[in-house]
Amino acid sequence: MPNCGCNDYSRTQVLRRAAAEAGRGLPAIEPGMPMPAGTGLTRRSFVSRATGLALSVYGAASLGPKAFEAGIAAAAAQAPSERVLVSIFLSGGADSLTMLAPTSAHPQYAANRPTLALPNGQGVPLTEDSSLRWHPSFAGLAELYGEGKVSVMPAIGYDGANQSHFTSRHYWEVGETNPFGRWGWLGRFLDQHGVADNPLQGLALGWDLQPVLAARDVPIATVAEPDNYDFWTPGVWGSVQDKMLDAFGDLGELSTSDAGLGQARAAVAATGRLRDQLAPYQDGFTSPAGVTYPGGNFAGRLRALAAMLDGGLPLRLVAIESGGYDTHSGQAGSLPGDLLEIGNSLRSFQRDLEARGLQDRVLVHVWSEFGRRPDENGSGTDHGAAGAGFVIGSQARGEMVGEFPGLATLDDDDNLRNTSDFRGVYCALLEQWLGVDAGPIIPNASSFARPALVAA
Amino acid sequence: MPPAPTPPAPTPPAPSPPAELSPTSPVAIYSGSFGVREAERLLWRAGFGPSPGHAEALAAMGLRRAVASLTRPSGAATLTGAAPTDEDGTPLAPADLWGHDHLWWLDRMVRTDQPLVERMTLVWHDWFATSNDGVGQQQLMLDQNELFRRSAFSSFEQLVHDVTQDPAMIVWLNLSENTRWSPNENYAREVMELFTLGADRGAYTEQDVRQLARALTGFDFDWSDELGMQNFRYVPTRHDNGNKTVFGQTGAWTWEQGVAMCVHHSMHPSFFVQKLWSYFIPTAPSAGDRQALESLYVSSGHQVRPVLEAILLHPDLHAGPRMVKPPVVLVAGLLRALQRSIDGEYWIWYSESAGQRLFFPPDVSGWDDSRWLDTSTVRGRFELVSRALTGRVLEGDEVDDYDETETPEQAVAAARAWSHDPNLSAETVTSLTSFAAAALAGAGGWQLSTYRGLRQNALRHLILASPDYQTS
């Protein structure tokens, strides 16, 4: 029996209203901007195709300004030293009381979960709170925790928790409890600290754009298979094909006052740029010797991410969604497998970064829109309030953020109370990791306590 | 305790009005010129774009009759053209073979003479978004699809009533696990949040979710190793007969009463009107228009057709900004325009990579219509144009012997005519003409013909993949 259908949210109502703004996502590129100087990008990995197009094919007959090449090259020159934040969204409301299972020190747990409770004696206790255990299927993350590379938030959320997927996810995405917020909190970072011409600065790995990255003024990208981003043109080849593909991107660079057409053009323009950026990877990715990943899309995306970072692509913020956590029924059948895949994939990604020497540039933030209700409903659990979150990496401070509030006293809806606020974590990530003032990005930033998330 | 108020029973579907009646509207009706361009947009918004000659025929009718031809079809739909098959020419098995459900419906979109019926079926599929990912039995999805099709223009109250006891929905939102002993809130929450009232409007509380869940208890089905899930039914002994307080009204509500209360909630008409409007017009209605349409909706007994006709006649549709075509609308429209039929399973993959696999919406909220386009789905759209053009491009001698005197302007004009003259902006035509000139830059000898042949193929592709063609 399948779990359920309500995994996720509907932001359709709110976001349809934002469609007009989204259409203005890409500013016009001004004619006459300089072509790229020989900036620090390795020609092997990126510039080769661009150079070929720019010099041998187009020359003075260039069909459209290629200013983005300058932007990409400039950004790539900075990339080796820039810090990267990876946002991983466990959509559907992941059950924190499975990930971090209470021990018998919390006697209500067995009563709450007559069929779903992790049996006594199973799971590795957390060193910082021995009344919580890492679920055995989450051993990959537990291993990194043992190395001091995971900051655990056992009860993160916000007061007045909204139990709609739609609304709560939206709050986390926009970084405020405002149903009418239109831009992702990471998108707002890019609007203020990103550039106008590098779609890779905010990259969603997967089939869908991740709303955390939604930016008002600057381009971002979505790619499901970064090593398969070629374009098939039946009946067109050779130099005509090269010019055709470039002309496709040029159609996106045209300006318009029509919001719908502008939205389509912005997406086409970003597509043309991304095609150039990913050109060197169309033969696939290779991982360092000794690094292996589990199967599945989630692991494959992390594997691609490590290789792209190593290749010098100018990534700054990356978002990945992994679903299936809305376990209204059949929770025991699906959740452990999902946690196994996520935990082991994150461990492989960390090992990959370490093998490539990139471990100090990357921090991973794992979140879900809410936790689930302590009381089970039969074979699953309904929507709850506070849930679990994690910050992972060699530069993670590895200190628990907020304590586990226990199960003896719950909130008015019989859900877990929060002991840390997601907006405080966002402020800390912005200030301690990305090195910017959170004030202009997170509304009422000054009102949230910042946990120490980054190694001293 | 005072007697509990009794919500009205669902209203039966209204009979279709005679086709000769002209649709009316309590709000503004577009009064500008209704020519081929306007008819082309109407066919994309309220269908799957024009098949050759359809926009001209609609334009000749004038706006009101054109709308009536879409909203008031008579009898059963006629499917014209070749029946769908897989790559081997074998007929589809929509209930049994993986992905054939998608192909089966896509084929109806391509070949039907009642496009708005299929488009409304797609609207309901998005509105009451149910995924076979959670249902796991294609026949149940097809049954639900038929429910949506026969409910295209009729009573929304009846539709919500029917959806609640629809087997696919019962599985999808765990209604069969919602019992008096162990309530499961899934359907109760979503019927209010996504189907009838909307979140964050103050229409209901968490307490209403829990109480409505109790009213909705009682559904069940049997499992058969041969037949799968079957014998869907309401079992009174599974139902919670106690009093429930929903929206401040206390009574021993049944499931029928529970869903009817959602439709009769004072905040439902505004939800309905805005949501239906948003499928056809990208800008929000004015407050006055919205209220007039809400009154029309209520006074009609929660009928869909009157509101739909008013939307399709509205100036904001005909004179407002463009709107991005949903991926399957683009696919069906390309096939209609190019007079192609479904001849392989590949259309499953191409639709999916553009962001829309039928019967598999991403979640119960449906597809996010404000975010169809990103660097992943734009590539998907480019590639599905590639597939649609396969077999239709110039090849061999058609390329090598191409007219070597053709100018860039002539090349663009020829490609536009070949693709049935879709609505392109002036700046796009200029950009295509620049490409047409550059494609021949430096060419000589044999290239003068061959490159012009390749250029013609490229221009057809660029027109159909252009941002202009992704919108209507």
C-alpha cells in the first residue's frame, strides 16, 4: 500500500500571483559588454567550447551579446575560494522521532508509538543527549556525527507551527512566516550578493526548480542530469547547428514588456548559458578512487555536485529535494529505506569532498517542513510541528542546537515543541558561513538567536 | 441542544443548454477585434491549440459563438485521425501497460473535436491532483479520469461529492484508513486546503481538520490477488456516528454532509472563482469581477459552465499578457498542428522531461503553473520539438538541392508558413532573420544549397521551440 498522497504543498495560489515578477527575472544584457579576458578558468573544463563559438564561428557576425561568458568566467575565477551551501529538503515532513528515536528515558515514546517505536537497545545514542538514538538506518549520518561533522537540531521549527505542507514548506522556503513571501531566502541572498549573468550561482539539482533559490533579479538554474545536457537537432548539423543552438539562447535575450513572454524568454536565456557551462561534462563524471556512492538519483546528484565543484564551476548555492517523507501510512515499510539512502549518500558526499580536498568549502543543511505527531495513527503518523534538522561538513561546529524538549509536554495540537527557530539557523548560515549580514535577507533578523554552526 | 442545521444535498448536474444559446456574462466581455490571432489564443487557452484551419473557422464565428462551440459541445466527442499505437503498431493498453494511460489521454487531447472537455478534464486532474504513484492501479486512475471528463462543465458540488468516494482518491488520500477507531486526517485537510477553501484564509482551523476527518470515516475496499483493489464502498460500522463540530456547526455529520459543508462555506465561492480563473488568465480578476462571478457561481447552484464562459469571454484573456502553455498542452498542440498521431511510447518520456506526466502530478496540490519553465524543462521542450519534427525535416536531396537563392527573409517566411503561422513577436522574427543570415556567413560552393536546407530545418525548430511558442 502506498504511503499517501499529500506529500508536499500547493503554492499554486500564491505563486501564480508571482508569475508576473518571475518574468522579469533576467535583466537585459547590454550590447557592447566586453568579451571575457583570459580569466582564471581552466580552458580544459570550460572555455574551450565558448572560445570556439566566439572566435571561429561567430567573430564579428555574432548574433547576440555573449556577455554572460565574461560573467561566468569572472565567477569561475572566484569559485575555488568561495564557500558553497547545499540545501537538502526532505519533503513531506520527515519524522524526527524516527531519525532521532527517544530512549526509555522518555516513557511516553512507547505509548505514543505502539507499533512504530524503535525497540529498546537499538540505535547509537547521541553523545550530547543519550536519551536520543540515531536510527540504525541513519548510520551514515551517525558516523559523520561521531567525527564531529554534524550539528544536530532535535526540535527545530517556529512558534504557531502551521500543519499544512503548503504553508509550512513555504515559510521555510521564503525564510519568514509570511504566506505571501515571493522569493526564496537563498534567492534573496543571490539578489543581493550574486551576479546578473551566472545561472550556476543557484543550482537546483533535480527535475524541478527549488523555491528556496527563487530570486527576483538574477538567473538560477535547474538541471536533472548535468552530464546529459546536450540538444538534439534533427536535420541540422555542423556550423549551422552551432549557430542554431546559439540563436535559441538569443531568442531568450530579447526584452519584452509582456510578463508571460518575459518568463519564457528568461528561462530560454538561462538554458542557453547553462548549456555552455555544462559542455565539458557531457562525457560523464568520475569520482576519486575509493569513493563510492549508493544507487539512486539522490546519490547521483551529490556525486555530480562534487565533480562540478572540483571542475571549478562557479556554484554557490545548491538545492536538492528528496521526497517520500509524508508517512501517513505504512511508515515502517518506507521510512527506514529512505533514511538509509539519504544518510549513506551524505556520507559518500563528505568522503568525496575530502578526497578532492574540497571539504572546507562546502556546508550541507538538511531540513524538512515539519516533524510528525508523536502519537501514531495506526500504521503512520500525521502532520506535526517541530522536527529535526542537521548541518553537515568538515567546517560544521558539531554542537547540538537546542535541546530535545521531551514528550511529556507537547504543544496545543499534541505536537513536539520547538527549541530552535529555523530563521535563527538561516541567519547563522548567512553570517557565519556565507559571511554576509542577515539583516537585509531575513525579515526581523535581529529578533532571532544565532546558534554557533561553523567551526571556530 | 438545538437541531443541527442540515446542509443541502448536492445539486444534480444541469442539462446542457441548447447550442444556439449565446453565452452571457455578468462581467465585461471582450469587444475588440476577434480575428485569427485571437482565435488562436482562445484555442490554446481553452484547448490544445489550433489544428490547421481551426483558428480561421473560429474567427469567422465571432467571439460568443466561438466560446459556445467550446463550452457547449453536443453529444460524444469524435476522435479523428489514426488511432494511437506503440512503436510496433500495437493498440494501446491504457489500463494495463505502464505509461499507456498517459498516451491514451494525450491521444484524446490530440484527436478530439471537443478540446475544452479534455482541457477541463486536465484542470480537474490538477485541481484534485491524484497520482498513480500512490494509487498503483491504472484502471482506478482511468475511472477517475472519466469522472473528471463527464464533470467538465457541470456542478462543482456534485464533483466534490463524487471525488470523495472515487476509488483512486480513497486510496491516494488514505480515506480507507480513516476509521472511527483511528482517524487519518489526510483527506479532511486537503479537501479544505486544496479543493474547496484554501489555506491561510481563516476558513478553517486545525480543530476543523480533525472533526471533519471524523465525519469522513467509513470508506473501505477489498484486496484481491487477481483484481487488486476492488469493491470500494462505505461501511457504516467504520463510521464515527458521534457529534462533530465543523465550522462551528455541531451535528452527527455524515461524509456527504461534511463535504457539502465545505462547498457551502462562505469562503468557498471566492476560492473557486480565483482558482478556475487562474487556469485561463495569468492576471488576477478585479475585485468587482471576482465578486460578480462568485454571485453567478452561487446563483447557478455551483455550476461550472456559467463561470467558465464568463472567463473565456473576458477582456483579460484576449487582451492581457501571454501565459505559459502547460507541457502536455504544448505536446498535444504540436501534434495537432503537425497532424501527427501517437505512434510510440516515447511521448511518455518527452512529456515527462518537459515537466508533466499525466496521472503523476508531483503532489496533491497539482502542478505549479507558475513554474513550468526552468533550464531543465526548457531543454525538455526543445527535445520534444526535436521528436515532433523527426520524419518531417528536409533530408537528402531536399537539403542538397535546396534553392540557393533564398534570402533570409524568404527562409523565415517559409518556415513560418510551414508551421502554420504561429503568433511570433516582431523582435523574434527579426532575431530569426539575423540567424538566417548568419547561418550562411562564409558559405560557398555546395554549402550554398545544403546550408540553406539545414537552415530551413533549423528555423522550423526554432519557431516551435521559441519562447513565443511556449506561450499563448
